[in-house]
Amino acid sequence: MLILVTIGVFLLMEGITWCTHKYVMHGFGWYLHEDHHQPKYNGFEKNDAFFVVFAVPSMALFYFGNYTSHTYLSYIGLGILCYGVAYFLVHDVLIHQRFKWFKNTNNWYLKGLRKAHKIHHKNMGKEDSQCFGMLFVPLKYFKQFKK
């Protein structure tokens, strides 16, 4: 049963990430996110601070889940952690190529995610962006890659 909590939280995190990206990063948090929309990448960005926004609650949930009788909290923290790992692999490794691990993928799903994110970055400004999701993006971005 607790593994279902982890899976549910992982799936819920996509919606939370979408809302955070659209309303916080492209809203009052634009100061931290703006450098991520610049064409040149030079190592760490202010945008990387958002990692902490999600890591701190995950760590706190692990702590309280392990040191109280509320064990389920650890599984919520695990769901957030798993989403964070997926986010890192998809966003930082696959899409932005911060590490050259998946440089030549031919997977239609991963190519669709990359295309949707490129559309998001096509607009360099705070307003009028689209495709705020990370793992679930509109189907139109997959059609040209699916055979």
C-alpha cells in the first residue's frame, strides 16, 4: 500500500511542477528562473535554487517519517525524491545536455519531451510561454517521432 503512496506522489508532482513552473517560475520567481531562458549555459544557474524548493520538503518528510510513528511520510518524501531524480535525468541530462549521457537517443517519447521543452524555451521572456510540464506534454509533440 505504501508503494502506491510513492507512485501517487510521483504522479502528483508533475502537476505541482507544472503549476510551480507556470505561476512561480514565470511569475514572482522569474528573478531566479530568468537565467535558465538565456541561450548560453555556463554551469550553475540561479534557476538551480528551485532544486532546494523540492529537496527540503522531501528531506523533512523522510526525517519525520523515520523518527515519528507516521511512516507514510517517508513514502511521500520518496515520491518527491523519485520525481526529482526523473526531473534531473529528463530536464538537465536529456534536454539541456548538462551531462552527455543521452545525447543520441532515438526514443520517440524522449524526443517528444525534448521538442516540447524547446518550444517552451523558444520564448525567452516571462510571458507567453507554453509547455510547462516535464514528463507529460501535449501529444502533438510526440506525433512526428512515433512510428
